[in-house]
Amino acid sequence: MIVGTRGSQLALVQTKQVCRDLSKLTGETIETEIIKTKGDKITTSQLYNMDSKGLFTKELDIALLEEEVDFTVHSFKDLPSELDEDLEIVAVPKRESPNEVLISNKTWQDLGQGSRLGTSSLRREAFCNLYEKDFDLQPIRGNIETRIDKALNSDLDATIMAEAGLKRLGLTEYIKTVFPLDYITPPAGQGALAIITRKDYDKKDRIAKLNHYISMQEVLAEKKVLEELGVGCQWPIGAIARMNDNEFSIYSILLTKEGEILKKQTEKGSIKNAVELGRQIGKLFGEYV
């Protein structure tokens, strides 16, 4: 088998873990092919100012379709709402933390008016405005280590990041605060990985053994909110689904860039109806998009 992946340290760590787990289950030997995406090549623009569809996935999809690789590993939140018709998500391994975290030498409470916070996320910008932080928001790009360094050792005062990446890279010592999911709600799919292959790939059933059913249903429900709306990171939307005490729930919030809450909604039901619950929220949000 050959796996395709982006070349960032986080992407490689994630892919290596998937390959180790897959080899244990199947005995397969797996080679790694590093593929550079458009999103990796552009480091100077804020993501929401760009055509973000497939920004970190298109080149990997092409390699799959042309049978240069057999499967690919992605951060689920990077996936466009709709895949190529000849590809499918065959597995979502058990999800890591979906929470957002603060990286700073100061506490969230001590970051006052005019503090310089680095972010290229419209959603994070909107949440900062929701809580009337009145930050001096600065664009920030680069890998996790670069962004940590900028937040702690430059003229920036802080940045907000995904906890999952820090956990996977063993960098949790730099976390100042873990935000509750309903305080800064993450983007759809955060903390989860997606393993994608061709629909006609003869070994896809082996890869599917890595799937964690609850994690899969959570992130599919979250992505369905965006798919129903036909939007991506150009809109400040947070979505989080959880399975607690045999009850499945999904919460989503839609804001303006200025931090005004346009709509927030929670739907609960059976995990078998997870995607439909996400669709219902997307329909409710439709009038605001």
C-alpha cells in the first residue's frame, strides 16, 4: 500500500500513526508519498480571503484518482463539504480533543484591549469580537511550532489553536487555557482524521477496520451543517457533535465577523440520525447565509 499525505510535521505524525495502526490490523507494509498542496504553498494570505475549496486536499485527491497512492490521510476539518464522486471516506479513527486552546504568556482575562492576537481564522476572530476583547488582530500562518513561537516570543501577545495538533505533537506544555466547546466552538471536524480512498479500491475494507463509529457520525453531522449551507471557512460557524449517555447531540453557532450571534441551535436524537440532525441545523441557518 502507498499512503499520500501533506509534508507538515503534524500531517506526517498523523499519517505515521494511521500506518502503524493499519499495519497492526492487516500486516500490510505501507510506503509514504509526500504531496504538496496549494494551501502549503501559500503562506501569506488569510484562508478566508482565498478560494478554500480543496485548499489542502485537491492535489492528494488527484494522486488518488490517478492511482499514484492507495489512500490519503487528512485532518477532517480540511475536507471540502463534497468529495469527488469516485472517492470516499472509508475510516475516521477515534477522535482526539476538538477543543480550542490559548497560547500566550498571559491569561485570557489578562489579554486586554489592544492585545495583539494572531489568527487567520474568521471564526476565531468572530468569537474574540463576541467577547468584546477588542484585540489588535494580526494574520498568522505557518506550522504549529512557528505559530507557538510567534505567540510567545514576538510582538504578538497570543494565538488560538486546536488542542488536537498540540497533543499529537507532544506540545501541550504551551497551552495556557483550554476553552470549553460552547465558549469557543470549533470548526466542523476538528480533532478527527479522515482516511480516503477510491470507491473501487480492492483493499478499502482493510482500511475501514480503523473506523471509530461514534467519531465518524460526529464529524459527518458537523460537516453536514456546512454542506447544507454550501459554505466553508469564509463563514464564522462553529459546530460540535458529542455522544453522551447514549444520546447524540449537535450544537452549532453562526456569527457575523463582528461577533454578533445570528443563530445558535442544538439538536438531539439517535446517533443513527446524526447526519440528518446536522442537516436540520444547516436548514435553520440557511436564511442567514
